[in-house]
Amino acid sequence: MNIYLFAAGIFSAITCGLHIILGGRSSAAPLLASRDMHRVAVYTNYYCWHMVTLVLAVQAAAFLWAAVDTAGYAAAVMAAGLAILFMLWSLVLIVWKKQRFLHLPQWILFLVISAAALLGLR
């Protein structure tokens, strides 16, 4: 078993859980309760929130598959690429929109996933 890819899979699963639980409370619920946005915009954003949920779940599965079977290596490479891009986009958005790094902490989760994945893929 590749312990680093296993760790990346566990961290991805935890991130998915945090997204569902905390993100549901802090982002999805207020979005759905919004009366200031057009309903098409509300439901498009809600749809995208669910797409992120699916990507995080598949990312976790890809890392876990590759941790136990080398046939999953290509899937882990793709999942690692996504984690790195998600981390970078978080950092760019924070700097660009002059936000505080701890107000949008997703980059930390993706940094941990990326580091574990890169160690496992070397």
C-alpha cells in the first residue's frame, strides 16, 4: 500500500465531509435562502456546489484506488493535478480579491492533499 496516496485519499474524504457539513451550513444554506439573487443564479451556484462535492468524492476514491492498486496511478495523477490547481486558484482568489487567508482556508486543505499526493506519486 502507498501510504502517501492513502493519506491523500483520507484527506480528500475529510475535505469532502467538511465541504458537505460546514459548506452546507455556511455557503449552500444561505445561498438557497437568498432573496436578492435571481433564482437561476441561486440554483446554478447550488448546482456547482454539488459538482464540487462530487469532484471531492471522486478525488478521494482515485487516491484510495491508487494507494492499493497501481492500476489507479493515472487517476491519482489527475486527482493530484486537481488538488494543486484548486490550491493555486484559492491563493490567487484570496490575493486578487484582497481577502484574508484564514477566511478562505480551502487552500490549506488542498495544500495537505497536494503534498501527500506528490509524495505518493514520486
